[in-house]
Amino acid sequence: MIEYLAGYDNRCGVLDGTDGTIIWEDTVEYVVLDVLVSDIDSDGELEAIYGGAFADDHGAIFIRNAADGTIEWEHDLGYLEHVNGEITLFEFDIDDDGDLDLVVGNKIGSYYIYAFEGDVDEILWTSEALDGYPFDLAFGDVIGDGNLNIIASTWDRVQVVDVNTGLKVWYYGVAGTVISVGCADFDGDGISDVVAGGGANFSGTPPDPGESVWALKTVQSPLLWEFEFGEYGNAIALGDLNSDGCEDVITVCSLDDQAWAIDGNTGEELWHWTGTENLYTVTTGDFNNDGQLDVAVAGYDQIVTALDGEDGSVMWQFTTPTQQIYRKCLQAMDVNGDDSVDVIAGARDNNVYAIHGGNGNQIWAQNVGGQVHEIELAQMNGIGPFDVVVAVGSGGEKVVVLDGADGEVIWDYAAPEAVAHVEVFDVNNDDMLDVAAAIAPYNPKQIIMIDGNTHTALWSELLPIPSNVYGLGHGYLNGDNVPDLLVPGNSTDKKVYALSGDDGHELWSYQTNGEINCVVGYDVDGDGNCDAIVGSDDQKVYVIKGEDGSLSWDYTTVGDVMQLLIGDLNCNDLPNIVCVTFDSDGVVYAFRSLASGPGPGCDYIPGDANGDGNVMGNDVTYSVRYFKGLGASPPDSCWNTETEEWLYSGGDANGNCSYTGSDVTFLVGYFKGYNPEILYCPQTPPAGGLLLRSRNRYGRSTILK
């Protein structure tokens, strides 16, 4: 290599297979990263194809006649870091024209797959930017629509790409690395499945992978949308920022020091704001009483910043705290009865602050004697505004209840060690809210249920509880009309526990492969029973049946699931799960509701992806933007009663009951006359029955009943 072996040349060439003598060789100015031998131009003669990196940090591919080394054509790939850069070379007839094409994967500033017509320097397409270097590629129809796909191993995920457009179709993320991929029909349904190899969920010393081979099947995605915003997401909050009646999502992150507002219905950015240090926590409220919901954020900068909910501009900043304001330590309510929502902040300087929402001035402050680990708002004394329940850590080791009006202590409970989490609910049906306190990280780690009336312990239970997570949840789990407690397990235990609210005995536990970061009790599938929605460091969201602890549903993300909430994002009065990941890939995931929908049939026009009532070329553009992450999803979402999944039926042009890049290809074929009719999924027929469509002279699709 030029950079490291000074005085030596880089060479490429061909040796005689019988005796190793040189047929031809050439001294080159690049480091050869991969070689492929193929008749790539289908002329009956082999080519030797080289991918190389130059010392000035650019990459190129060279297609040479294998017999004599003559360069037939070459292509400059642009920037490629020559020390750590990579190029991979593959061959396949991806355009189904009878001759081989060249498919190139590279590791540069960004990651792409390039598809070339094999006989000339002609790019068929360049993929969407990938999330990792494509170590390996495989080719097959894993969607089942008759069109080829490219399957790529891209660091922490398997990525499927549409072979006609280069658009990303779906991915499967792992808590580790995927090195190799292949495809075959494992289950005999006539559709190729994906096999991947690598390592994930490592444990032990030396670490061994908990998972190393995956067999994957294409299913209808449960995602409403996903939004990648930066690195290390810490928190999310919900609220209608754009007055469309749907809840929007606000997230904050470390490293990028940013707050992002995301349209809950479409997954598009509303605005973002950049601070100066890691942001850990976020809340919402109409701080200046102008009818517009606003946002407050805080973090390592020791500042509470209020942002206008419409555009993200700074309204005010509160700079009194002398230490950071961490996760779970920012809330909002009207403290002083002036109809403006105020902000409550708990800081590691041992103080809880009430801040005027209109001007950012301090209303009251209370020193609670130790670091503030969590604050919750609840009506604890029956009068005035909500009160503030505080988990006090090192230096204080107690639960403190503060009067929301003036910050005075209503009562406190001395704990045996630092209190990491609190959960407030009426566990004994005496119309007084009680407090579950989680003692961690110091031993004895335990749950103590504190009576809100007598301020004494009702019961306690020893459990391996983590400290630096989102803590506890609750819900009616076992049908005894007493709310029960949901408790996370730590990185050694990796379980989520359901405890009886009556006496603390274990109802059930569920084993995961990572520390539990968050757990929420909610009936997300609409069956009348409370579920446990769980986020774990094994990069999964789980829905666990509250009545028996069995798994109902799960989804693999690309990072540790740090926090999750439940809200109505698409204005259909059905609950959506929203979560944020804490990883180098910071992603907010919004899921379609798991609750039952309206039944078969809904009001849409097949192929009308943008919902304007016509099937036109702009539906192709709309879908391409959606799959590239630049635009909104189709406006309708029909319930498929057979698969019990949601389907964007307006975008499903080929009628295979999924909305993917293949529908873009089908729609283009329809406009070119290759496909005589747009199809629809038989499980979600258009309301009103069959439709006959004919195109008028303007190219528009006219609907005839």
C-alpha cells in the first residue's frame, strides 16, 4: 500500500493457473480493495474488475480485459478514505435484460450501492444513503411481488433495497453486527426469505454472541413512520404543535445537543433547535397563554429553555440551577392560577424549581436535601394545583411531596438508600394517591409502596432495579380492581416484573436480552386488558399481555430503546406507541395502532398515494419522496382483517397488500401502458365495491362507478 509500504509498488494482474507465471501485470496508483472476474459485458470474454482507493482519498472501479489487462472502462466513485475505505464487487442481471450487471458497494463519507450496466460506464441507479457499509449483498424476490430485491448487510442491520429504484424497502436491526446475507425460500411459501450471519447481544467474558444467525421473512411494516435525527436520543414528549388535531413528537438528544419537533401524522420535521450541551429532558405546555403549545428542554447546560411550539424560537431561559437537569426531571403545570402553564424542574443541585411560563422568572424553589432523580405531578393533598412528588437520591435518600402552589413540604418518607424512581397511583382504593419508590443503585435494591395517607410502607419487595432508566409503570393487570406495578430489571437480570398492587407479590416476569429502560401500562391493542409496553437495551420494543406476561408483539429497532409514550398521532382516536433510541443512530419510531380498526374496506382510490382523488405521475413522485424519508405517508390507512395489520392502501398499486418500492415500479409501468390496470389488496377493497378506471387525454385516471 502506498501510504504504509514506502518504496513498494501496488500491482494488479493475472497469473497463469497452471504454473503461476505472469500473463500480465500493471503497476497502479491505488490500493486494490476487491477483485471480481466475470464476463460483465456478455461478449464471451472475461473481465477482471478492480475496486481501488487512492492516496488522495478517492475511490474508483476499473474494468479490464482479463486476457491482456486493457482498461475497457472505469468509474470514479468520489471521496473514499484510503486507509479505512472499502469497495465490494458483485455481479447479477438486475435489470432482467439477459446480461450481467455490476453492483458495487462502498464505504466512503456516506454508504451507497451502485448499479452499473455491465458493458459501459452507465449507472442504472445509486441507492438511497445506507446506514452502514454493505459488507455483503444477495439478490432475490423477498417481497413476493415478482420483482428482484438486493439484500445488504450494513453493519447493524439487514437492509433490503428495491432493485429497480435503489430505494430502501425495509430493514432489520440487531444489537451488534451483520456480516453476511443470503436468501432462499425456507418456509415453502414461494417467496424468498433472508438469512443473515453476524453477532449480537454479546454477554460474558470474553463476550459471546447471544444471536449469530437470523432467518427473516418480509411482513407488513407496523411503522407509521420513523425519523432519524442525530445521536443518543434521551427523551420524548407529545403535544399538538401545529394545531392539526394530532399529537406531535418532540425529542432531545446528546452529542448533537438538539431538540426536534416532528409532525405526528406524517413524520416530517416541524423544526429543530440546537443548544450548547447535552439535552436530557423535555416537556410541553402553553407557557404564555396564547393558544399555542410550547416546549421546554433542559440538560447538562444547567438551563431550562422555553421554545415557541410553532417555530422553535427561544422564548426565555432559566439559568439559576448550578448542576444538570437530568431525564425525568422536567414537568409542566399551572402553579399560580394565571392560566399560563409553568415549568417544574428538578436539578442535581438538590433543588426543585417552579418557573413562570410567561417570563421564565422563578416562582418558588425548594431544597430537598439531595440530588433530584425524578419528579411527578399529582394531586396529593386534595387542594390547589397538582403537587410535586420527588425521588431524592444521594444526600437525601427519601421521597418528598411538595405543595405545587408554594413548594412547601407536605410530607416525606425516609428511604434506606437513594431513590431512583417514583410512580404515583392509588394502590389501596382509599381515594388518596400512593407512591411506589424504587431504591437503586445501592443495595438493598427494592420497591417500597408508600401509603399516601399515612406516609408509611404498605409493602416492599427486593428486585434488581436499574437506576439510570425511565423507571416504573402501572396498570390493572390481574382483574382484581387493584392497579398493579410494572418494574424494570437491570443489565444483569434483563427482566420486566409485574407486581401485585395489593401486596407486592410477583404476578409474572418476562425475560428480555437487555436492561429494561422503560415500561408503560396501557391497553394498546384495544382488547380491554392492560398491556405492558417495554423498551430494552436489546434494541426491542415489546408488548406483553398484562394478564399473564406472554408476548403479544415486538419490534426490533436500530438502538437501545430509551423512552416510549402512548399517544394519538394520526387523529383516529386509536393509541400509537412512540419510542426513541439511545445510540449512534438516534431514531424516533411511531407505530400504527395495534387496536382494531374499522373492518374491511375503506375510502380510497388504488394508486392514489397522495390522496388528491386522481392517479397521476405526482403519485409516483409522492411515493418516491416517502420511501426516501423526505415526504409524508399516504393519507389513508386501512385495516386488513386477515393479517390484522394496517395498510396504506392508496399507495398499494400492485395489489399485493403491502406498500413498497415495487408499487412505484408498477405505477410507472401503468403509465407506460405495461400494466393495464391498477390493483388493490383484496382484504382492503375500496369502499363502494369495484371501480373501473380509464385514462383521459390529459393522462388522468377517471373513476367510473
